[in-house]
Amino acid sequence: MVGRICGTGAYAPPVFASNEDLENVVDTSDTWIRERTGIARRHIAVEDTAVTMAVKAARQALANGKIDPEAVELILVSTISPERVLPCTACEVQKQLGAVQAVCFDLNAACAGFLYAYNTAQAYIRSGMYKTVLVIGTEQLSKLVDWTDRNTCILFGDGAGAVVLTGEENGRYNMTAHSDGRKGEALTCRTDGKIKMDGREVFRFAVKSVPECIRELLEREQLLAEDIDYFVLHQANRRIVEAVAKRLNVPPERFPMNLEEYGNTSSASIPILLHEMKQKGILKPGMKLVFAGFGAGLSWGASLTEW
Ligand code: ACO
């Protein structure tokens, strides 16, 4: 059994902060932010929370996949910015969707979180335990950002993305995942604090680890980078995505990006991007996609999916 993505959804709050808006908050400039990151604006949740954004993305994914909420057997939510510690975000989402049959839990692997949740969903499906799984990445990072720290506040944004997986006999899926707690201090956030980051360290880690784990995945599947139609990477920084493309010797067009609009939405970035790709009609049955995530932990990984 393999989980096939039958529905996608995404939501970003209507309010956004442009780079020019941030020029009034910290000592920065639109030019610096665009050149160093590729980001032009980020959405900010004013009325929304991680729960409300997750529900909106999930409703769209279910409608899009023509799946009744009552058919969902498992809801996995990846978030580092829950509205409350208890109950978990997944249970709140379940309540609002009316997905009464679902087992629900949250998972935290920072910006690699969606990828880890997706892999967890695939493992449950492969085991035969569940057949219909809703996977959501939702983040309200604006509340974890130190708005006086120009090194970090320009990077992050709020939003949610969701996919619905259904188990099918045919299809292709494989994954690699890694963690290295010894390097965890590069990117931290205490429960009562704000995000602190050694940007250069995280940058170096990402441009080295992501191509390595993608190569590992391709070797496992006996595929070449040119066999992959699209690489859907966590959207942290345009320069990271371009460096990964270069190291894999793949044209950058096969690395879609949307961070200009959203900034880094942590575990929401991959499903938001995937949803946009689907809406644009660029995903065709049988296409091979590689998802890759990386972030605090440190945690990183990649997975192969057949559309
Ligand atoms: N505006 C203007 N100048 C700035 C800003 C800003 N917003 N931020 C930093 N600078 C300055 C620095 O102070 C430094 O000045 P100095 O040379 O006088 O000391 C200069 O710009 C260069 O700083 P660097 O840190 O070397 O800039 P760099 O080119 O590395 O870009 C960045 C910084 C964008 C943070 C980059 O390192 C990066 O993207 N790193 C990865 C971050 C990331 O992806 N984090 C998320 C991971 S996922 C997760 O789990 C959350």
C-alpha cells in the first residue's frame, strides 16, 4: 500500500507585511531582504491561529479530494506554533471538521515537520493500519519572532497547507530522514521565548545536507536527478533552493518557489507550494516529485512521491 495525494489545500491570512513595512520596524531594506532571501512579503495572522488556518487548509484539501471528513482515520498536524499546548492542534482540527473517526496527534520537527508527518502518514498506510490520512502543516510564526531582531524577523511568515492521502495498491514512495541533536543550538526557541538563529550555520547545513539526502533517496530508488519532474523544497531562502539545484546539477525551473509571497512558513511551506502547483495545473499523473525539508533539531530529509 502507498499513500496517494488525492487532495491539497492551503491558507494564508489576509494581512501581510511587505519588506517596506519592515523597514519601519528594524534597520533593514527591501533590497537587502530580496537579494539575500528572495522574500518580498509575509502573511501575518491577526485574527487567525494555527488551528483556524489548519482547519481552512484542511477543508479545502478534503473538498478538493472529495473525501468526507468522517472517512478520515488519522489527522497529523505538524506545528511549532500551536495555539495551545493542550489539547493538541490535531484534536482541535478534528472537532471543527467533524472528523469523528480520526485518531489525532501533533508532531514537531520544525521546518522538516511536514516531511516527517508525511512520512509518518505513509508508514501508517503502508502498515495497513489506516487508509485515509489528513496531513497538515500550520504555523503562526509571527508570535515566535523577535520583532527587534533583523536577523530573523524578516524571514518568517504565517500560513497552513494540507494534503489528504488515500491508500492504494500501486504507486511509488520512498524516504530518507536524519536528525542531529548535537547541532541543535544553531536554531532554538524556548517555550517562553523567541526564535534565535545562527543564520550562516543553518545556511551551510542546508546547502550540504539537502543535496546529500536527495542523492541518498535517488540512489535507493535507482533514479537520476533528471528523472524527477519537480523538487518541492522547504521554502527558507531562495539562495538555499538555488544552491541545492546547482549541487544536483538540475535546472532551477524544476525547483518551484513561492517564498517571495510567504517567506519561511516552516512546516506549512511544502504543502502550500504543492497546493499552488496543483492549482496551476502543472502536476500530471505519474510525475515524480521529491519533497525535501530541513530545519531546527537539526532535522532533514527527503521523500519521493508519484503524483
Ligand atoms: N537587513 C540588513 N542587514 C542585515 C539583516 C537585515 N534584515 N540581517 C542581517 N544583516 C546584516 C548582518 O548584521 C551582517 O552585517 P555585518 O556584516 O556588518 O555583520 C550582514 O547583513 C551579513 O549577514 P549574514 O548573516 O552573513 O547574511 P547572510 O547572507 O548569511 O544572510 C540569512 C542571512 C538570510 C539569515 C541567511 O544566512 C539564511 O537564509 N540562513 C538560513 C536561515 C534559515 O533558513 N532558517 C530557517 C531554517 S528552517 C527552521 O527550522 C525554522
